[in-house]
Amino acid sequence: MASTNFITMTYQCGYSEYGCRAILLSTQKAIHETTCQFGSCLCPLLACPCLGTFSGVSSHMNRHHPEIASATGEELVLSATNVHDFPGDHIGWMMIQHCHGKCFMILMAKIPAGDQDQFYVTVQLFGSRGHCKNYTCRLELKGCDGMKYVWVGNPTPIEDGIPSPDNPLECFLFGSEIAGFCTVNGTLPVVVSIRDESNDGVVFHVTRFTTFDPSGKEPLSSALQQFYPD
């Protein structure tokens, strides 16, 4: 009786040139590459042509772009100075946030929108799309009377570039009226909190924008308040 021999094909990770030594089946390759620690991306500053690994971008930023503020902690404050005088249609404020063993970039931009400017804040992970769902970001503005404006969502991968301000799932968008209401001496403080959901054993995809009354009562408005797991 004739016998049939099957040959199992294996492949290198697409990021092998950056140091990954994984040998994978065809069914494993795509899944592995979405979370590979050796994944590569361009420097997030458009004027810089450098390409490197996700893990190397942080040291690159510190060494070559020290003008970008960098700090460590799960909760930090992005202080947007001269918020009203800064020209529209520009990314005006940036911060690198280190926490949970990862590196995140916080961007805030001012864009013209008819009679009044709009602002948007977004959080990007120096990592792959597969890693983004493990983290929940909370962005908060606080008005002069205690009113809070809160956006909660997942970060976007740095490799995807800067997300569109038209997508509320990926950025915190607000108008100049709210910005003025929350600005103190020309500076708009944005509280940025990043939580590692994977440590709890459940991964959440969260997107919501909520306005809280200073009395501590129920939210005044909310686009989406549910947390929904995979």
C-alpha cells in the first residue's frame, strides 16, 4: 500500500529582521504578527524618517526628540499651554506616557471648524493593533465649576498613523467653548489615565463620552455607557 507523507510548512515572523526568532505555521503567522514585540513603525514625528521596533521608539524619542515631554505613571496631566493663541489645523501638544511596561503618545490638536475651533485628543500605543485592546484610556477635562467632560476608549496603534478627528471611537473631540470653560490661565489641563485591562482577566472595548454634574449625581449625557467584553 502506498504511503503519503505530509510536509509541514513553517514560516519566519514578518519582523524577523528586527529580532523576532519565532517559527510559525501558516495558521499562526498572522495572529502572531498582530502582537509581536518586534513589530516596526516609523517615528511618529512626520519630519523624522527613522524606522524601528515598537520597543525602540521610546529610546529614540528620548534621544533624538527630547523636546517632547516624557513622564511615567498611570495618570498624568497633559498641559496644553497657550491653547487659545495656537494656530488651528496643527498638532500643538504632545506627551509620552510610560506605564504598564508600555509607551503611549498623547496628542492634542486644534482644528478649524466654522465659527469656532475644535480640539481633539488621542492616545496612541507604541505597539501593535492586537495589544491596543488590552488598555483602556480615560481623558478628562474639568470645568471651572467642577463639571467634568470624560472620554473613555482604547488607544490606537502608532503604526496606523494619527486617527481622524471624525472618528469618536478613536479620539476625544470637543469645541472651543468647552476648552475655554476648562482653561486656567491660558492652559488647558487634560487628565490622562491608562488602565491595563488584561491584568483583570477580561478585555474591554470601551468608547464613551460622558458629562458629569459636579454634584456627583448621575451623568448628564452619555453617548455610550456600557462596557462590552469580547
